[in-house]
Amino acid sequence: MAFSFFHNSRAVNLKNSSGLTTKTSFQKQLLLRLALASAVIAAILAVVVFFNERSKVGHIVSNRANQIAMRFNDQIIELLDTPGLADREALQQELDILFIAGNLKQFIGHLVCVSIYDSVDRKLATAADGSFVHITAVQRDLEKFHRARAHNGKTWFDIKRIEGEMYVHVAVPLTNSRREVVAHAEGMVAVNPGTVDEIESRIVKTVVEVILIVFVVTAFLYPVILSLIGKLSRVTDGLLDSNLETLRVLGSAIAKRDSETDIHNYRVTIYAVRLAEAVGLDRRSIRSLIKGAFLHDVGKIGISDRILMKPNRLTDEEFEVMKSHVKHGVDIVERSVWLKDATQVVGYHHEQYAGDGYPAGIGGENIPVTARIFAIADVFDALTSKRPYKEPIDFEIAIDTLKKKRGCHLDPMLVDAFVLISRPLFDDLINGAHDKPHRKLEEILQRYFPTGFETYRS
């Protein structure tokens, strides 16, 4: 009956308005994240398009400059064969002719200035358009950066802005009749305003197209992703419910071995969670605490009924056997990836603050905080519950007992915190409706083990 209530209650609650709100919130988050991802992709593609279009201009200019340079190279081949390129005056005359006849104005830009350098970067000749408005700034830039370029026998170009205008800085190798690179011509081409406008127009057009394509694809993918996540969510829900059912069934089966009901597991888990919340324990640790609380005595499956159900005091030998249930419990929960974090409670809930507990005999804050919290809940519920070998004691006596165990068995600060919240919590669980612990625990499970489109948060 209890299992049926547990399962059905969860199924009903998952369909409530809170669940719908969560689903809607998730859909909004997914849409926003897809939109953001689309915007980032579009921005990256826009940058790629911009540099690609700009690079096209550089390639066009450098190819044209290379063609002109090859003709110029043939015209001055005898001068380039001269040792040391000694006839600088002749080079200057040839360069002046080239500068007038070979300008790129009608092609894509305006050749503003050009210089010829030998293999050790000595300037041999130079020509410039003195009427160009930014000639001084352009020449200064050419002088500043040409020495950084290695003579590797290949045409090189760089695109830059000077005084707000676009330029192509191009360098072309010059070879002698033996195809040896003995000099290079280096110049600055001002890209025509019409060409710049055309580039910007293509960039804008391409970027708009890219953005539209990205967002259309995103709009198409959104329902597909939502559907796939929905299917995954349903599978995850089923797996989570199965894990929680296994957790409850396994813990309750052990609880019923030394009690006529599994209600102890419900109460002790609720006590532990409320105390953890009161002291500000994080959500991840509380989830571990819930698992550990349900399975704290799972190792008792390995203890014989003769010892476990014995109504009288255990002998020393029997108590040693009883203590082995901690190791059995750790061995069991460590076999499950999902339950592995329960080992802190399962393995340490019998340790004592003063270091007199078992199995490790550790004390103080060396005991995991989840185990210290659970120990208080476990002792309190054991005192106030009926067992085959004892009757429950009054609330006030149970609280006095906890206070006496401060600093020896139990963490004193945690005891003080539990005392502050214990009375209304005890009355609610003990004097309330018989199904109250089940409903309270269900609320806790849904809060700390959310399903559907919700996610675990630390």
C-alpha cells in the first residue's frame, strides 16, 4: 500500500502546474540559448566573410602587381644582373616610367608609392604620387614595415587602414637572369572608394544571408531538439523513478527486519533533511544524505536474524558481528554508481563525535557532515519510536538525551540546531495523519530529485 501511494503520488505531482511552469521555463531557456548560439555563429561567420572579402581585394591587387612586376623585371634584367645593382640612376628612371605607365587606377586602386630594395634592404629607387592627400602617412608606413618582411621569393601582401582609408601593402621579388632573388619592389596601393563600397555591400549582403540561414536552421532544429530532449527526459524520468523505488524498497525491506514498519526510514530521512536545510547544507550533499538515510542499515541484510532480532542485550561477540553491517552496507552501495555517494552516511553513521564509534574510530569534523547530521536524526527517532525490544520515550526526555550526548556521541552545534526545529517537526510527523511522513518525503524527493525538464543544481 505504501509503495502504491508513493508511486501514484509522484505520477500525479509531476503533472501539476509547477511541472508545466518548469517545462515552459525550460523551453524558453532552450530557445534563448539556441538564439544566442545562432547569434554567436552568425557573428563568427560575419567576421570570416569580412576577412575573406577583404582578402580577395589583396589577392587581386597582389596578382596584378605581380604581373606588372614580371614585365618590369624583364625590362630591367640587365640592371639586376649587375653586381651590387650599382646603376641606381638607371633603376630610378625605369621605376619612374613604371610608376606612370603601370598604375592600377583603372583596375582596382591607385598606386601611391613604390620603392626598390636590394637583398640587404638598401633602398635603390623610389617613386611616389606627391599629389596624394595622405602621401606622407603612407610613405611613413611603408618605411616602417618593409624591413620586417623576409625575401622568400614569393609575393606578399597585407591589408591595412591608414588615415581611415583602405590600402594594400604589396611586396614582389625581383630576380636576375639566373632566377636568383636580388631585390624586391614594395609599394602601397590605395583601394578605390568604389571598390571599398562594393566590398562593404557584399559583406553586408553575405552577412544578412548567413544570419538568415543560421536562424532558419535554428528554427527548424528547435522543435527537433525539443522532441529529442523530451524523449530523453521521459527515459531519464523512468530511470530516476526506478532508482528511487529501488532505494525505498531496499531501505524499507531492511528497516522491517528490526521494526514492524518501514516508517522509521521515512521519519529519519525527513529529520535529517530538515536539519541539513537548517544548517545550510548544499543540495548535492542533501541528495547524498537522502540516499544514505534510506540505506543506512542496508548492511543488516548480512546479519543473521538470531542476532538482529534478539530481544536481549547482545554479547560482545554478537555485537562485533552486528558492527560488521557497516562494511556490508558500504560494499552494497558502492556497487551502484547512483548510490555510491550514500557511502558517507552508510559507512560513518555509527562514528561518534568524541572518536569512540565504529568502524574507523574517527571523531569531530573528520566524520562526514552528512553522517553527523544523520546520527542525530537516527538517535532521536530511535528514542521516540517503538521497537520490538523497547517502548518510545517522551519528546522532552529524548531531547534531554540528545543534549547529554553533545560533544561525546553527537556534534554539539548540530544538536543545538536540531533542538530548535525538533518540536514542530516531531508533532507534525508523530501526531499528524498516518500518511504524513510519506507525503512529506515525497515533497522532499521531488525537490531534490527533480524530473522532466528540470536539472540538478548544486
